[in-house]
Amino acid sequence: MRAKVSETKTRARDAPSLLVTLADWLGYAERRFRRARLAFGHGTGNAFDEAAWLLLHVAKRPYHDLAGALPLALTVPQRRRALTLIEKRIATRKPLAHLLREAWLGEHRFYVDERVIVPRSHIAELLAGGLAPWAAQVRSALDMCTGSGCLAVLLALSFGKAKVDAVDVSASALAVARRNVKDYGLHRRVRLLRSDLYAQLENLRYDLIVANPPYVDAQAMARLPLEYRREPCLALAGGRDGLAFVRQILADARRHLFPRGVLVVEIGNNRKALERAYPMLPFTWLETGAGGDTVFLLARAQLPAAL
């Protein structure tokens, strides 16, 4: 008898037609995501947070007030929308950010779609603090491999007097970046340029260059979960050891920095490989939420004339 009662309760809580409140749908979505063994890392780190993001988006409630939204009864259109998104997330394995057409870096929202990777750069944390004390006076900045344009926007917001160039080789990515620059009203201060790294920059120089280039090595690319394969490969694959683009950025950074300029680059889990490749460079490793191994800084004076 107990087994039958328990089985009935399980069926009831997993029947979408019986779900009413946001709390009901949150539990349902979390269970579905766990059973489907989804991969996370595009704004959330687990099934509960992913389900909460989805439901709060559907209910149009503030993301910081999950507790206050739990008793809310979803409307019939909201329930249909929630079920559609839950099923799409599982069936397609697309990152939820792409399905919702939004991603967040701190308190800042950005438009995203399948043309760009979902923003998740740890450089964003550093820009929130103004990169002090290394970048006190920034009048010109470059965001290399800008993708969605999120770091270019944050550069302009962090350094209110700076002109920012945002570079990407992908015309599709730049179209997304253009939308985000416009959304933040920064089109007069942020210039979007299609360029293969420095190729179209000629003799331009900057006080600050930031870069979040493709840095996933070949072995890791072969093991990526489906969610990551739904993002543009061009924005992820960093060659055999993950350093193909980092090498190019380092090689010409000195020429594009003013005398007191600095270079800040995110490299994922490649610190050991980078330090083996460049034992002579005095990297400063910056502390982020991911630890002290993912983002390095070099002053122009620390970069040799040729690499």
C-alpha cells in the first residue's frame, strides 16, 4: 500500500497538468534536468539554479527574489512557456542562455544567441574593481576576441572616459556585439572592428588590452559535453595545447600598448602550459572566483620586443 501511495505522489508531482505554483514547476524542472544529466556552466552550475533561472525568466520576476516568487501561481501561458523551455533544454542540449536570449555577468544583462559563446569570462570580475592598481588611467582600451561584446561594454562602463575598440574575426559575433553596445547606449565610445586579432589594427595603441581568446586544447575539445558543442567552435578551440591564440596575442602586444599599458588575458586551465612555453615572462596571476590560475597580467615593459 505504501509503495502505491508513493508511486501516486511521484506521478502527481511529475505531471505538468497538476503543477500550479512556481515552486511546483521549480521542483519539476530540477528533477527533469537531473534525470537528463544535463551539463551546466553557462551561467549556472547545477540543476536547481538552472531551473530557477528558467522559471524566474518565464514569470518575469527578479532573479534575486526566488523565495518571494515561489508561491506565485503561474498563468496558463507561463506554464506552457515553462514546459516548452524545459523540453527544449533537454532535447537540444542548447545552453539555457541561448534559449532565453540572455546572459548575465554580475548585474549586467547581455543579449546572446547561437552566434556567440555564452559570456562567462572571469575578466568581468576584475573590471568591476577597475583593475586597480595596474590600470588607473585608461583612455583607450582593446577587447580582443570580443564575441558578444560583453567585455567591451564592461570596459566602457568601468573606465568612463575610455574609447574602446572591440575586435573579432566573426562577422556574426560582431552583429551580436553591435546589439549589446546599442542596448547600453555606448555606440559613440565602443567601436566594433572585424579583424583576425591585430591584423586590421595597424599602428593603433592602447592603455589596456584584454583578451578572452579561444583556449580549449584539442584533447578537451574532443570531450566537451553537448552543451558546449552547441557554441561556435571558432570561439573555443585553442589548438593542440590551447595556446595558439595566446601566443599570437603575446607576440604583438607590445607594439599595440602605450609605454605604461597592460595586457590582461584569460587562459582557462592552461597556466602550467603557458609558463612552460614562456619561462622568461614574469606573469602576474590575478585572483578571481575561479582562483589565481586563469587570468594573467603583463605590463608592456615586461614584454620583450619580439617573441
